[in-house]
Amino acid sequence: MAAVRGLLALRLHHGGRGVARVLTGAWLLPPVGRLRAVRRRALFTRLTVLSKAGKYRAVLRGTGRLTATSGSTPWILRSAALRGSASLDEAVDAGATAWTLARAEGHPVRVAHAAFQRTLALMWADRLDEARTCLEQRLEPYAALAANRWVAWADFVRGGLAVREGDAEAATAHFRRSEDRFRGEALDDGVSSVLVARLAVLRLRGPDSGFQEALEDIERFRRTSGRQRLRYARRHRFMRHAVLLERAEFARVHTRDIDEARRLYEEVAASPYPLHAAHGHLGLAMLEAEHRHPPEHARVALAVADRIGARRHVRHARALLAAPGPGRAPEFFFC
């Protein structure tokens, strides 16, 4: 019976949009007596499914009235949704609230998850000193208590921080450990995240580092994963856009295929995810600057990045707008 309940819970949490639509019916349950708990659990499960499908705006709508008594899980979901679609700084704050609540609940997995959301939001916001402190003091101590996959996510963050520091050797080592742990857990989305992040490391190493081969590895993994193992977010557009950005920057800097770079950046500039949209416009602005055109796309990138608190994108956009004339824009690294 326990196995049946576990399988049912697995399918509910990872069943995709069809499950989310079915669970919407929980709104019809009256919030009284035992039905209150059933209604609450079903609605939070629906938000979990939507979050893993990248439907962040729907998650924000569903978590818009959280309080200190709402529990850590919806705050974790809100932090992830804010990071993906609205405000990195607000995602940091929501992650901090989730961490405090999870500690009060005495739930190591939720504590680790909340710490991961907060640390990643800090890294994306380029608040790197705070990200390192959160990683060392909040994520890593609880990751070891929670599960092997959270140790893998901690290694993943370490790799991202190493990329920001320009340390390809350290980043490679952290990502290798992270991937090994994810593969041991059969956590396909973790493996996929590492494979994509490693593209930035290969760009750090130069044009002959095996970038094209890594792209082929990602495509093979995408085609073969998810058939026998759990995969949390199938055909996730956020991940696809991250790959397009890496390809565009490689084309701009390493192969000098300007038409290819422009095509890829234009596609991502229309992304529903503001971080990626800002990145796409920033890439187009770098191409404009290099070809003696006013970097008009830098104004769009600056507006979007400033709104969501993406400080690295803001700095690069301002540098392009302040540049005295055309010149090769430096390579941009973000993961």
C-alpha cells in the first residue's frame, strides 16, 4: 500500500499539465473540516506541477497571498517562479522566508531546497559574495542531511560561481562531481542542467575545447532521457533558450558566424522569460556595437535587466551604451 501511495504521489507531482488541469478542480472543494487539508494539498501539488513545467506566472498568481503560516513549500515555489519570471531580489527574499519556515518545520529536504533557490537567485542577481555565504552556511550543511541530489545541486552552484570567476578548471571539477551524483540519482533534469552549464566552461577554454561535441551530447541526452527515468520538466523552453544563448555567443566570438549569432539572439530576445529576453537583446546590442551601429538593443536589455535585478546584464548594457565607438564586445558568461 505504501508503494502504491508513493507511485501515486510521484505521478501527481510529475504528471505534467494534464494533472495540473485536473487538480484545478480542488478550488471547488469547500475549505472546511477535513476537506480544507485535501484542498490545500491538491492546490499546492498543482503549483508544483506548473513550476516544473516553467509556468511561472501561474505559480506567482497561485502564491500571491502567502503568509508566515503558509508553510515552506509554497514559498519555495514562489522563489523559483520569481527567479524565472519577475524579480531576482524578490526571489532571494522569498527563498529566505522559505528557509526559515522549513527550519521551523524540521524538514531537511525543504531547508536544502529553500537554500538552493535563494543561493541560485543570488548568483543570477550577481550578488556573488552573498551567494557564497548562503551556499556555505545554508545550502551545503543541509544538503548533506537531505539527499544526495542536494549535494549535487550544491556542486552545481559551485561550478556556476567558478564560471563567474573565470576558473575553467574549478568549474569543470564541480560540474563533473555534480553530474556524477545526478546520474547516480537518475535525475535527468540535474544532468541536463550540468550539460548546459558546461557549455560556458567550454567557451572559457576556447574554440577548440569541444563545444560542438558538447552540443551533440545535449541533443542525444534530450532524445533518450525520460523514457525509463524520472524527468521533472519535459521539453522545458527555459533550458532550450539557455542552449541557444550559448550557441549564439560561441558563434559571435569563436566562429564569427554573425548571421547565425543574430538569428539565435533574435529568437531568444522574444523569450517569455525576462532574464533570457534581456540576454538576447544584449547579444544583439553587442553585434550592433561591433558593426558600427548604435547599440539600440542595449537600451531594451538595460530596461528589462534593471527591472528584474540582473546586475551583470545591466553593467554590460551600460558599458555598451557608454562606449565611445565600435569595438569587439567582451565574451559574456552566465550560467
